[in-house]
Amino acid sequence: MARRKVKPKYDKKLIIEAFAEMAREKSIDKDLLQGMLVETLSMLIRKKYGQEANFDIVVNMDKGDLEIYLMRTIVEEVEDTSLEISMKEVQSRSEEEYENGDEFIEEITLENISDNFGRRLIALATQTLGQRIRDVEKDNIFNEFNDKVGEIIVGEVYQVRPGSLLITHNKHEMRMPREEQIHNERYKKNMAIKAIIKEVRRMQGSGTPDIIVSRSADEFLARLFEIEIPEVYDGIIEIKSIARDPGERAKVAVLSFDERVDPVGACVGMKGIRIHSIVRELNNENIDVIEYSSDPKVFIAKALAPARIRDIVVSQETRSATVVVPDDQVSLAIGRNGQNVRLASKLTGYNITLIKEGGEDIELIEFRDEIGKEMYENIINLGIDTAREFLDADIYDLLEIPGMTKNTLLEIRDIILSEFEEQERPEIRDAILVANTFPDDSIAHEDSAE
């Protein structure tokens, strides 16, 4: 004997409770979820009864109440089914007495919602509501973490990919691209990891926001200083600038607003205990703490430590500095692979050119064939006759030379510096733009020159 199919019964209180629980789990505002439910039910009614249908939906999330009322005018002959109902149909549904022109209020209960709307419309409504909830959930995630940009989080590595690291934090997935990692660190699944939230990006389609975290950003080092050094957190000491080769070396310029507090000593701590905790977190990255000075000469000299400087000529207009270094201090000033002067240049914001004290010079005509006759003539017309004059010349003036670009300028410098080395100069170049970088605004200057 075949069994009769039993239609599912819908308990409106249980449905509302389920929505309330969803609101708590997904951190969706209860009133917002209630509004989405009303919108979805409204769409169902309009698709079933017409766009002009007159109805009322009452949802009370606190009491677990859900009621749907459809209002239509009683007529003898129906012309608009969305607004009218025939007297004959009313009499078949209700024992109360009505007259033509009366308003008939019909409650659409959840028990017969399948019969009223059909499976197709209910499936569409379910899909629409689900999409709205997912969109709100994505917006909530974006807003939550976008407000936390610049904050440090502690997460757990759950997947190591060739190009990025996937991290979980409070059940949210975050991504650390290769360029945001410390290159000499090795990461393993399930290891705890500390990083700074650098950026939150909205994704196209149905993807959740892309939360980018970083350990190589300068801001990460700054936040670690705030955590480990109370004077920085309290604002007594300010971090003026940071320059990093992540995992290898960093320079941090600090300034004290209290003359009784030594900014460098406070950051290093007794026996280096404060700075050592930061160094350990950054995989033994060497950190030089430097006292900031508003005098660019003093600041540049401190930034080039541990090298001792003989003289500094500063150009405020071009943000460049020519630094004369004693013979025995050149290697210290440059550092391994030019790291020391490169970081000093970034820290101070000045393009630094190092010159060895008392070095010989070479006539520029010696390089005419290598740099090209036309370019040589253009340089000579600027009043530059020797190799050292070219190395000491203002970058902006050189970029004004017809045909001169940033890459061309660096190539000519390399040609000149290689000649110095070939003449059995010391192992360190006499004069070198070791930073091999230009201030940001000089790039635009170069483009305009081209």
C-alpha cells in the first residue's frame, strides 16, 4: 500500500529563531536581517499576485512572529486579480457576510506557503535571501578589517603556497603575499604567526574580501615598537621614519618630546632587552635606532653610522646630499652591497652621494666613446668637465639634459665608477650613488625631461 506524501509543516516561531541564530553567528544586525526577510517575502507576493498587490508583512524577531496579510477588494467580476477577489470565492473561503466593495483580508500562513507560491518561487526566494545574507556578511568582514588596517594580529598558518601564505585569524582567512614576507623566514603549517593588517580588498563576484597581512612592511616594525616600548605607545617618543631590508637590517629614527627621556636608550632598553625582543620577532633583523634631528647634516651623519663623516653638503631644493668620507670609513658608510647608505638615504629622504676624501679625478673626455658623442657634448655644455663633477652634479640638473633618463644617468655613473676601479683605486668606489635611487618627485622630473 503506497504511503501518502506528508507536506512539511512550517513552524513560524522556529523559522524566526533560526534567522535570529543566523544573525548572531554571522554578526548580521537583527533588524537588517528582518528587513531582508520582509523584502524577500514581498518579492514572492508580487511575483504571485502581481506588482500592484496590496499586502502587509509583520515580522517580530524577538517574539518569533511572522504574519503575511493580502488585502483585496470584493467585486462581482474580477478584472485585476492582484487587487480584486470575487464574491463567490470569498463565500467559499469565509462564513462571514461581505458586500461588494468590502476589503477582504486573507492571511497567507506558512503551512500553505508551498501551495500558494509553488516550489519554483520558493527556491528563487531562498536563493535571493541567501545571496543577500552573503553580501551583508562580506560587507561586514570588509568593514571590520578595513577599520583594523595597521593593527597587529596573531594568526595560524594553515596553507603554504608558492606565491603566498594563507593564515586564519578568528575563523577569517588572510593572505600574506611573498613580497610581504620576510624572505629568510621559513613557514610551516599550524605555526603561530604575527603580522600587521596592511590592506583589505573587495573581491569581484561572490568572493570574500581579500585581507592582506604583512611582516615586511615598515608599519609592522613601528607597531612592534609601540608594543615593546611604553614611551612610544604613550607618545613620549615618536617614530619619525623607518627604512628596512626586511629580515636583514633596519634603521629607525626616533624623537623624544621629553628632554629627560633619551629616545635611543629608551628604545634599546637596559642591556638591549627591549630591542632584542623585536629583533627576535623579526628573525634576527639588525635594528639601528637613531635619534632624529631637524638639521639634515646631523641627521644624515647619524643615519650613516657606524661610519664617521668628514663633511656633508646638502641641497634642500633637490633633497640631495654629497657626503665626504675618510678613506678608512668608506666601506662602513657604504655597507654590504650598499645597504647602509641605501637605508640612510631612505631614512632621511635625501639622495646621498658618497665621495672618498682626497680622491683623484678624470677628465670627462675619457668617457666620450662610452657615453656617446652627443650626450658628452650635452653634459659639457652644462659646465661639467670631469668625472667627479658629474658624480657631484645635481640630479635634477642632469635629468634636464636632452636624452638623459634615470637609467641613462645610472649607466653613465657605472661607466665612470668602473674606470675608477680599473685604475687600481681602493676596493670601494671613490664616489658612488650607492643608494641607486631617486627621490619620488625626481621620477616625475625625469618623465617631463623625456
